Amino acid sequence: MFFSDKVGIEFQSFSFIHILLFIFVIVGAILIFVFREKIRKYEHERRIMKIIAIIALLWEFGLYAWYIFNGTWEWDQNLPIGLCAFTLYIGIFALYFKKFSLFEIGYFWSWGAIASVLFPDILYSYDRYRFYQFMLGHINFFLMYLYMIFIYKWYPTIRSYKKSAITLILIVAVLLVTGIVTDTNLMFLRESEGTPFEIFEGNGPTVYLVLVMISAAALMLLWYTPIIYINRKQKIKAKIKNK
């Protein structure tokens, strides 16, 4: 029953359990920030982070196992080709191999994790496995990116933003062409299917796609705002030291 794909208790937005998840994210972020120096100096930090990266990967594989277990696997719907999936895998490899070049691309997409927790596209609640797989998976990979900022002191630059945007455009181009050829809606690029992108529908597929891409670029810039503050702060500290 716990692993069933049949909805039991239906998820309610901003219910007690939903708010509890927000608190969990905030507490997790605060703990990483407060103990950042101790964590950074801990001799087994890298070993633990590699284990966490592997667990995150296995946790995601648990989703595909759940689809197969319930006989609901569909290649055009269940392949890991959504923005969150790309962000997760990039984050996992960035953490495991400690690669800034991966982190700086995925960081600008990590807002999707919080968006998914705020507006989850699942009906399952705490009596189903899918609820935990979805919520904890998104919370974990958001905290992974925060961890790399606070512990490794990785701060993306405007060049990072350009690299991330170009990568996203290439992904969108490939998935859009594939979606047209196979008549599928990969990454919701052709229609919203009930996602918040629904507000862009009504003026044809081209206008819809353009508005989706503009909104993505705007969200990426918004996500860069706190990094701008951090980068400026670092430059001021460097100038003071050099005096």
C-alpha cells in the first residue's frame, strides 16, 4: 500500500505537513551556514559528501523503480529529462567530484527545487512513498547546492550565468525537436499540462515557448542576485586585505 501509485490521503498545499517541509528546508540551510567552518575543516568531509552524493543518486533511482514496480513506466513521461532531473544529476556529480565547472551551470537551475516544493505536481501525501521520494529528493538537492556555496565557497559569476543559459538553450533545442518528431511534450516545452506555465498558454505554441524561456532566464537572473551580493562582499574584503 505504501508503495502504491493509487492516491490515498490527498496532498493539500500549505497544510501542516507542507509547512513542515518549508521549516525543514530553512533549518537545514541555517545549520549548514552556522557550522560551515567546522564542516569545512572536518577531515572526513569529502568522504561523507561522496556518500551523500551516492545516496542522492540511489534515491532518484528509487523513482524509476517505483514506476516499474507499479507498471506505470512511460519513456516519454518518466525519463530523467526534466529541469529538476538535469539539475540534480549535475549537482550530484559536482559534489562527488568537487567540480565547480558543473556547479556553476546547475546552480542557476536549482530554483526549480524550491518551486517544486512550493508547488508540487503530485497528489500523494505522507501515506505514500512517492511523497517522500519527491519532497525529500528536491529538498536534498537544493541543500546540496547551498552546501557547495557555504562550504566550498563556490560563487558563480556572470560568465557562469552565460554558460548555464547556453547549456539550457541547447537542452531545450534538442528536447523540442525530439518532442516534435515523437509527438511528445518533453519538459513541458509544447504545453503546460497543469504546471504554472499554464499562464503562458492561449497565444499559440511559439509564444508559449518564448514566454517560458524568458521566464526561465528571469528566474535564473533572480537566483543570481544573492551571489552578486556575496561577490561584492568578497571583493571588498580582498581590497581591505591588500591595503
